[in-house]
Amino acid sequence: MGGHIAYTLSKYNMSMMALGWAEELKQYRIASNALWPRTTIDTAAVRNLLGGEALARMSRKPEILADAAWHIFSKPSSACTGNTFIDEEVFANEGITDLDHYAVVPGGNLFNDLFVD
């Protein structure tokens, strides 16, 4: 966590909120999950605050999170709530292992997100 405690703490807080809401909303059959990227995502924050074009080229496109969320949303709320997902794990559970088309530079090196080992 050294060097990025605020970022990691925000991820932890959001995860705890998702877990708490899962329990609170269970009676209404409303699911609550958290979804995090394994790698950096090509966003304005990456380009303007964290690493510019160099880090953006080592990132994935935002569509990976949209597609991972779709897989989560397609599950019944009673069977899929109270989870903290990593995008790659969502795809692996669906039998999808080739994620190269989500890379800004297909076949390039990817940079793990700050809170992921």
C-alpha cells in the first residue's frame, strides 16, 4: 500500500460498502457487488495524472469493465451478490481467457492496477 494508500483505501471502502449493501438489500432481492480491474484502464486519470501516454499504452480499454459487468448482471441476484470481483476472474469463470482485444496495445505489456498484487 505504500505510495498509494488513499487509492487503496478508497477501493477497500467501496468493497466494504458493496458487501454491506448486499446484506441490507438481500431481502429485496437486490444484488450488490464490486468490480475492479486487474490492470490500469485507459482513462483521463491515467493519461493526465498517473502516467500519460506511456501508461495508457500499458492499459486496457474501459470496455473490459462494461463487458465484465454484463456477465455479473446476467446472474440472478440471489446467486450473485456480496462479491468483490476482479475483471479477469469474471471472464475466467465464463471460460473466457483471451482478453487481448481489450488491450490498448494488443500483445503489449500490461500494468497491474495499484491495489492488485
